[in-house]
Amino acid sequence: MTGDVMAVRDAVVLQTSFLALRRTVAAVQADCAEVAETLEALEEALGVVTQGGGAGGGGGVQALAGFGLIGLPIAGAVRAVKGLASQYVKQQTGVPLSTWAAFVTSASGEFQAYLAELDRISDLAEKQRQSPDGEVDATRMRKDLKVLADVRWRTAAWKAVLGRVAQLGQVVDAILQIDVQAVEAESGGAAEPAAPEASTGLAGLSGFGGTLQRRIKDVQHRTTDRSSDLREWVMRPFLDVRDRVRLLPTQVGRLAQEVGLLELFLELETAELSCLAGHLGADETRIVRLRVAASVLLPELVHNLGVARTTVTEVEGYQRRLEAGRLDGTVAAVAHARLSAEYAQDLERARVGLADLEGQAEVWRRDGPEILRACDEWATTELDVLAARRIAEQADKAADRRTLLERERSRLVEARALLATI
């Protein structure tokens, strides 16, 4: 960056934009992975009372015949827990347990699919990083724009499940309110061990999930003659997942913020590639470059400045401690000479990099306020147009667009705060 914020080469801007996008994708992926693990555990827990209590097919109590469990209260216990769980969940949430179970299965698949979709963005960023001089040819630009469009569509669809995911703690809490004594009474009282000759194999369990199969096999070797054993067998999966499910509202809230930033970066990356492909006019290209500078280049500069300053401080600290070690005799002369040369080279590189970044910061101190003002005016005008259109057309056809513009204005507020720190 020399003399003007807008003088940065397109290739450098593109690489910086993809780097920021990739960092945001990594944050979303990390939180998505945590939620996906919780959903998978909850899906297995719900399988105990939704698969285990049905009457028909291979997935109901009839399937327990292969283990000689039809006469055991454990089979009745599963039925009883299912009935009580359905009742409690419907009372607490207004939605049937079967509907929640189907949603958890669907949401778990949605999260896994979305994680795979985000990998495509990481791949784009890596290809851009490895490109000679960061250049992108026309063919690859078309492919990249297609990937960005796919991920933007997928993100919009995936966001629809987030709100309901945050409510899953209510489902688990409702199930954990089940009275064990009530279950025991409804399931026929105390249990007796299964007769060894009655356990004949896995043929009747084809309709159950893997987790429930393992739990039923375990029951063959246990005596369920106390209500505490009943709770252990049927309720333990919900106790195990309870604390993780209670974290979901916080995790979903954080994801919503991260995904809002991701959507903004996807929008800016799409606009940037459209400029390079010649799809936009001169005025549109100018405002896109200003928006990218404000929302991407400035935050990345502040981030890099922090890293560079920390690196210089760290290497200077290495040198001081190395010199102190030589003076007090704890560092040998040969080791001192080798590390002195290494640290001197590291410090020189770090100071050169920091000086370049400080030069860029100086340009931003001069030009930054005007860039941010122009971006804010553009966003305000776009929002005003959407508001006028809603009045004229008596319909809100651009709610998503309005949300994105409001997120961009929030990013500009963050950018002003960052500008004040450099």
C-alpha cells in the first residue's frame, strides 16, 4: 500500500479477502462441529425412547424378543418412558416428542452437510493463496462465483434450523422430569434377570440404532431389580447429554454472529470477483472496493499490526534473555553465537514487516475516515431504497438484504473503532 488505500493491487486485495473469509469459516466450523456432536449424542438418546417403544416393525418392543426381554419390565419401562416423555415434552414445548426427534435427526444431517459445504470455501482460499501473484483467470472466476453462490444459498437455508436447535434444552429437561417410580409402576414393578437360554441373538434388533443395540446387549448381563437400575438404563443418555444441550443457546448465539459476518464476507467476495470479471460498471466497482477496504482490509491490517508488534517484542525478549544467560554463564559461547545470529535475522525481518504495516496504517489514518464515511452513506442509501420499496409495494421482499446491509453498517462501526487504535 503506497500513497492511497485504493492503490493496492487487485490480486493482493483478493488474497487478503480470501484470508479473512477463511478465518471466519474456521470459526464457524469450530462452533458447528461442537453443536453437531451434541446433536448426534441427543439423537442417540432420543432413539432409546422413540425407537424402543414402538409397537410395529422391527423397531418396537417386539424386536426385544430375540433377547428374551418381552417378559421383562425393561421392555415395559421403555414403553412407559416413551409415553411419559411424549406427554411431558408436548406440555413443555407444545411440540410432540416424535417431531422433535425427527428434527434432531434432520438438524444433525444439516450441520454435517453444512460443514462439508464450508470446506469448499477453505479450498477456494487455499487455491487463491497458492496462485502465482494471486491472479485468477476467467474460468476459475466463474467456478469460484458458482461456489460462493452455492454456499450463500446453503447458509441461508441452514440458518433456519438454528433457532430450533437452541430450544432443545427444553426437550431434555422435560424428559428428565419423568418420575422413576411412575415408570416402574407403569412398567410392571421390579425386574428379574433375563434367562440365559432366552437370549438368542441379534435377529430381532435390526430396527434399532447401534447405540440402543449395545445398551440392550448390556442388559443381558445385568440385573435390573431396582428403580435406580431402571433410571440408569433408560435415563442415563439424557443425563449424559443434559449439560451439553444447555450450552446450545450460547453456542447458537455465537454462531449467529459468526454466520452474519460470514454472509457479509461472501457478499463482498462475490462482488469483488464480479468486479474483476468485468460484470460491474465503474461506479459500482469503486464502491465495492471501498466496502472491501473498510470491512476487510482495515480489520486485517489491525490484526497483522498486532501480530507484527508482538513478534518484534518477543524476539527482543529472546535477545535480552540470551544476553543475560551469556553474562551469568548459563548460556555457552557457541550457543550464544548461533542464537544471536538467528535472532538478529528474525528481528530484522520482523521490523521490516512492521515498518511496512505502519506505513499502511499511516495511509489509513489519513484516508480512512473518508472511506468509512462513503461506505456508510452507501449503506444508508441502500437501506432507504429498501424502506421506500416496502412502502410502495406493500410487501417486504428484501428482508435478507436488509439484514445484510445492517450487518455491514455494524461492521463499519467496528472499523471506526479499529481505526482509532492504529
